[in-house]
Amino acid sequence: MKKNARLLYLLAVWTFFIFLSSTAKPLPTDDENPAATPPGITYVLSMPEPQTHYFEVEMQLKNVAATTSSKKNGYLDIKMPVWTPGSYLIREYAKNVEAFTATAAGKAVRSEKIRKNAWRVYTGDDNVTIRYRVYANELTVRTSFIDADHGYVTPAGMFMYHDALKTYPHRVVIQPYKNWKHVATGLEPVAGANFTYEAPDFDLLVDSPIEIGNHRTFGFTASGIPHTVVMFGDVEYDEKRLQADYKRVCEAAASVVGEHPCKHYTFIVHHIPTGGGGLEHLNSTTLETYRNAYSTEANYKGFLTLVAHEYFHLWNVKRIRPIALGPFDYENENYTHMLWLSEGCTSFYEDYILRRAGFHTPETYLNIVANDITGIENQPGVRVQSAAESSWDAWIKGYRPNENSNNTTISYYSKGSVLGTLLNLAILAGSNGERSMDDLMRFLYNEYYKKQKRGFTDDEFRKAAEQIAGRSLDDFFSIGVNSAEPINYNTYFEPVGLQLTNVAAKTQDGFLGVGISAAGGKSTVTSVRRGSAAYTDGLNVGDEILSVDSVRVGDDLLRLISNRQVGETLKVLVNRSGLLREIPVTLTPNPLASYRLTQLPNVTPEQKALYNKWLYIK
Ligand SMILES: [Zn+2]
């Protein structure tokens, strides 16, 4: 997943789709002899009043007795996932459910709620129908939404499941609102049945978002595979240009592993006023972007990096995955130390793919790498939290930031992206340019996805990386991945003839160390940098800064102190929770770095050759 283009980013239902779809059991469509039909679930999804933001769900469980002891128990438990793969936060989707009822043989049966996301239905019947409504008024890539214009379904928050039926076919019959003509999803359509789709199991259903309405679509073929792009939202675009550029990005992404595992692929693109991001799925993705995403070159390139990121996930995380990320536990957190790989290295690849496809020049790419390093090194949390810890704590830290997060955490996206660059360089150097990160991705795909049909452990990943690099990567893993210690970047850049230097100007300008919300004539502290003057001397988040050295401050604090020098003490008057406090603050030197990559003097032919190999320079 990826949030807010390059800034804050955000993956994964695991199924062996090809394998399972080839062994999928057919779902019955008639009930003449229901007890004899194979087990499975059919959902009928209707939306008669879209303006109220409600979906109506009818869930038909077929031949439950064949799979479960429900008959013996006299009840069955129906559950709603609490999170959706790819977005590592307990979202409590059941909060949007109401009017849960159950019937069997045409008669109402008793049910009761037994946990926050589970209902117990008291029947020993083989065929049970559940009905409920879902409030859907949050248009993001990880939630559901419906209004008078369109409907969007995040299946984890829409479709309930029964544990014993999870590995059986799940069919969805969509009944669009009266004048809506289109349904788009990565699910397989059922031949001869209108708006009817089938997943071989619950995992694949969860992994297939659905768009319903009057959206426009266009298509293209990349790597010999048909791709569909669904465009929701009033937006101007050049279809021919988009077709050509999507194809270039997708084919460059496919060249990493060299095998495309999908029969078809769907992009659902929501054009919205603010926000942005994406969520990856096994053979589709949902992208959220601005309505002006295609209007300037900078916006357009930003959008293409989002396309590259989410598309590359169809390999990295959906198929090349840590062992914890599938099959999923839909009721609890699923912990891994490797989101720096699954997300961060996907962020590394988004730009590396754009370089490969010719959208970034080598110089642009080097600037991106240097800026990424600047970004993480300027965040105090990089010396507190390792990339592995950041991955593990995504559920409580990465997805739940607060005003102190910059001081104590580092994003597994941004640090993972830098680690991807370093691992690629380490493999290139270790193999004398014979192999790169691509070979590691290809090995993991072939060994764990195709051959062993599972994810890999932390140790298996490290072993694979060292095997591909042809040498020990102890420094990379013990310092880079598993610690918050400083990385010696230049040991990675030296083999390609580059050096990383801090080019931040040395000035006597004093540094206060606060984030400020300047609006409505007020300057209010939103963050305090650890170790800064403000941190040491005691400015707090929430303080409204009223004056500095008796000069009234409006929303212009940063301008007022811009020429103050290191060592000067400011008398800062603040409004703190309605009380006035005067706080002396002594300015410190500016600690912020600005890194650049430049050529080393006397580059050898070997360094030059590796540089060209790294950056696809012929
Ligand atoms: Zn991602």
C-alpha cells in the first residue's frame, strides 16, 4: 500500500490463486437438493438507497453440515474480519454492521452477538441465510463507500465468513442501483450470469475490491496480459498517453521477476479532491489520486510511481512474502519484521522501475536516492527504532502516529526504500555486476511462491540474499535492518564510484526545533524535535506562541525568528491550556543534513561499469 504519494506510505491476502482456481469446486446455483450440493457461500449485494450510504447483504450458506459440527452443536458462528490485508491496523469493520438476522428453511432463527465481530446463529440446519446492512461512507482504498454517484466495496468490511467454509467457493451476485451499468473487480465472472463473480475461497474474495457505478474504462495489454483501468471521478485525461505509459511501467515491473502470474489485472482509480494512496491485491489494485493527477509533469510522474508501487506488489508481498503474511488471521494482528522488505523495497522498486522504463534520468534517480537518505537521517526516530521493529509495530505505531512519532519511530517505507537501494548495491558489488536485487526477487518467487507454496522466514530471506550476493551481508542486516545505528553509506556507494556527502550550509542561524501550525493569526506548536532548543528548554505541543522578546506573534513565528543566531536566548510567551507561561529558549545549531551523491575522484573502469549496470546506462 502507499499513502500520499512519496510521503507516507502504506498489502496482502495470500492464496495460490492459480493453484486454487484450477482446483476450485463449482458452487451450486439451485437448491432442489441443497443437502447434496457442495458447501459454499453466495452473497447477494444490493444497494437500493445509495444516497443513505448503505449496502444490503444477503449471505447464503450452503450445505454447512458437510464441513462442520454445527449440526451437533446446534449453532454456527459468523464473523467479520477486523482488518484488511495490506493495511496493518485493526479497523473494526463490524462497527458498520446493523440489522443482523438469520433464517433457515424460510423461518427466522435465533442469533446473538458473542464478540465484537462475531454472531452465533442457533440452528442445525444445512442451509442458512444471513442478512445484514453495512454503513459505507468512507472513501479510501481500505474502507467501503456508497453514495448517489457510485459504490466501492472493500470485501473485508462487507462480507462475513464461516471458518469451516473459508476454503470453499464464495460467489458474489451484485445488484447495482437502478441506473448503474458497470461493475469492475479482479474476481472471475461466472459465465452466463449477470454481475456474478466467484472466488475459489474467502481469501481471494477478501483480496478483490469491487467498483459499481457508471465509471469509464480503458484497456491495454502488457506482457501479453489484458489490463483494465477503471476511472471514477470527473477527470480529464489523455487515454492514449495513459495506455502507453501504464504499459511501459507494467512491462518494466514485470521484467524484474520475468514471469507474470495473472490471467488479467484491474486498476480501480478513484479521483478525489485530497488524499491519495493505493492498496495492492493479487490481480488488482485500487489507486486514489487527485483530480489534477495528469495536469502537470510532476503530478503525472508522481502518479506513475504510485502505479509502479502498487503493481510491483503483485509480486512483492502478494506472492513474494514473509511467512506471517498469509494465510491470514482475519481476527488478529499478523506480525512480521519484514514490512521494510514488503513495503520499503516496493518503494525502492517504484523509482527503480521508473528509471528502467526511462521516466527518470540517471541524475533524477540519484537525487531521489540522496533525498530518501536525507529524509530518514533528519528524523530523530531513525536512531531509536530499527526497520525490523518499525515493521513489527506497524499496528500500534506506524498506523497510529502521534505528535512524538518523529522522535521515536522511522517509517518502514522510507528506511526500507533506502535499504532496498543498499541491498541492490551490495548484491551488484558482491557479484561483480553479475546479479542484482532482481535476482533475489526471482529466487524468492521461484523457491517460495512456486516451489514451496509458502512465505519465507527472516532467516530464509537473509540466507537467500547472501547466496545471491555471494558474500556475507552481516553489516547490512545487523546494522541496516536490525539496529538503529548509523549506516556507513559510503561503503555501499564506493563500488559504483560515488560518494554521499552532507552539503547543508554551515550557518550561524539558530534552530528552534518546532513544527508550527500557522493559521488564523496564530502560531501553534504541533511537534517538538528531540534534542532541539524547544525540547530541552520546554516548549510543548499545543502551546500557542503569543510573543517572542515582547514582540507580538501572529501566524508569522518562523519569519520573526529567521535571523536569530545560535546561542541567543528568546523569551517566548505562550498560552498553555489557558495559562500564560514565559519560557526562555536558547537557540542551537541547525542539525538538519542535506545529502548529495557525487562522483569520486579517479573512478576506475570497474566502478564505471558497475555504475552503468546499476543505472541501466548502455
Ligand atoms: Zn505498498
